[in-house]
Amino acid sequence: MENETPARVAARIRLLVADVDGTLANSRHEVAEATCRAIARVRAAGVRVMLATGRRYRDTLPIHERLGIDDAPLVTASGALVKRPVDHATLWKADFAPGVLEGVLARIVAAGHEPVVYTDSFAAGHDFHCRSLAAAAPGGGGLAEYLHRNRHLADVRPDLDRAPPGGAFAGFAMGPREAMLALEADLAAAFPGALSVHVIKSPRYREWLCEIAPAGITKWSGVTAVAAGWGIAAHEICAVGDDVNDLPMIRGAGLGVAMGNAADEVREAADVVVGTHDDSGITDVADIVLASLAQPAPLGAAAPRRG
């Protein structure tokens, strides 16, 4: 570990929240046996474990099952959808303000990009909506790769930008980094206060994602909604991740942990930097969480987090 556990973390950790890609999953997109053992140690000590990911719900279920986490909901789509894997019940879903999604999709198309929209359609057998699968061919760009790999989960709607499906809770466009940053800036200016937008490198495809959700929706908003139902306060949570969509939970949790492979801004925001996702990262996190259990329960909440 690059940093020791900071002295200001006085709480016993009751909930460990972990990102998936770049955190629990290694560079081969696998969850190693050492990671499974580390999570099992934490759970055996009575600490709850929950996943918070940018992945689709269906795409996260194999990770959840491999880790044996059968008693926690999944925070997916960067906080926009929270579901319970035991019965696939939806516990919470984000909603765009009226007219916002239509305007967003129109601007994405006008900028020369193809939008992908998410709805809570697991039971219906599809996960996302797109205008066409024409680009779904091996050897294309990032979106072509995405559509080719997931075409069996697509609901094709040629008029998606003019008549999006009801109940949409998030979406994205994909392309080169500079183009996605320009789209992010355009959408933020066009819909001030109405959106949560960020640009991240796709962990499994060759380009960058501009992810779009209603205002105020982050992984942390999904985590705190679940934690509140368990009577767990923010200062009793350890959150670990590697990319910018993990920043709200790393800043908000009592202990924010960055993986050794994390983006620079994530490492700078974290209390602790541990090993990488290909090395000892999650084992380091488990050691920190278990060490916190030896501390006496605090009398009150920890001081406000850094900005």
C-alpha cells in the first residue's frame, strides 16, 4: 500500500462498497481467486459487501455470483438502477425530467454520434435500446464492438431519438476521447442542473464513453439509499474504485480507497492507495477493513470529508 490507513478514520467499517472493472475484475476482466478469498474474509467478519458499477445489471450478475454475495442489492449503471439479485426486484430507478432525454438524444445525433439508452427491461430479455445494429461488425470502432457483442440484448428503435422508450434511466454515447469530452461539455451547457454526465475510458472496448443520467445520480447516491435502509452511516462505509465515476463514493465514504491502477484524480481524492487490480489491491482493502473492526465504536460521525 502506498499510504497507511489515515488517523481520521475512527469508525468501524460496516459496509464495503467496491467497483467492478479495474477494481474487483483484473485487466483480463476476471475475478481472481485471491479477490474472492478477500471478499469472503470481509463477509465472514460480519461486514456487508456491495457492488457499485457502471455495468448493466445483467452484466454484473456473474461477478456477484462468483463472489457469493447473496445478501446485498446491486448498484448498477453508475447508480441509476438498484436491483435485488435474489429475485431481480427493482429497488430504485432514476428518471429524467420531462423532455430532457428527448433533447439529449437529439443533440447526440446532431453531433454525429449514436445514442444507447437503458431501461429496466431485464425481465423482457433486453438491456438497451439503439437506433440500428448496422454498425455491429467485428473490427469497427468501440460502439461497433459493443453492439456486436451485445446485439442479442438490443431493442432496435429507428426513431429512438424522436420517441425514446418510457422509463429510461440512463444512456451513453461512445467515441474518441476528445469527441466525448466535447459532447459532455455541450450537454452540460444545454441542460444545466438537469444531468449527471461524465466521460470515462471504456474498460472493455477501445473508445471512451460519455455516460448520461439524471441530475444527482451517482454510485454514491445509490449506495447511500441502500445503506440507509441498513442503518449504516456514511462514516461506516469503505468505498473502493479506480475511475472518475467512483469519485463521489470515494469522497463521500468514511474511507475512500483508490486502486493502484486508478486514474490520477481518483488517487488524489482517496484516503488510501492500495495495490492494483492485477496485484494485491482487494486483499489490501480487506486487511484495512478488518483492522477497523478492532477500533472502538465512535461516539459520533466522522468529520466532513475533503472536497
